[in-house]
Amino acid sequence: MRNENEIQITIPDDHPIHNDNYMVYRYVDGELVKDESYQERLIEEEQEKQRKPSKEDMNAIAILELAEQLSLMKGGV
């Protein structure tokens, strides 16, 4: 069963959508157009994810900080 808002179109083989992220295209006035602002937002979100340390990295940092605190409590340097 199809959604009543769903449309079906034929896309030419040479359309840029075939070599791009299809998620950044919108159907506007009978044409597929690239949504540059949405693409930029997706890129920024991905870059933000990559800047954040992973859970494994956060655990490693926490263990190192804990070891440092223990060392200081035992009179280490």
C-alpha cells in the first residue's frame, strides 16, 4: 500500500542524484533539486560527531584520570 503523499518519478541516468547523497534532494515544482542548506547541516552534524570522543575514549580518559588520582593519594608525582 502506498502513502497518499508518495509520488513516483523517473530519474534520468545522468542526474546528479545517482552520484550523490539522495537524502539532500527535494522534489520542488516537478523537479529534483539539491537542498544545499540541508546538506551543509548534515555535514556539520557529522563533523560534530567526529569531534566528540567515543565511549571507549571517554572510558580510557576516565581510567587514566582515576589512576592519576590514586597515584597522587599514594604520594606519587
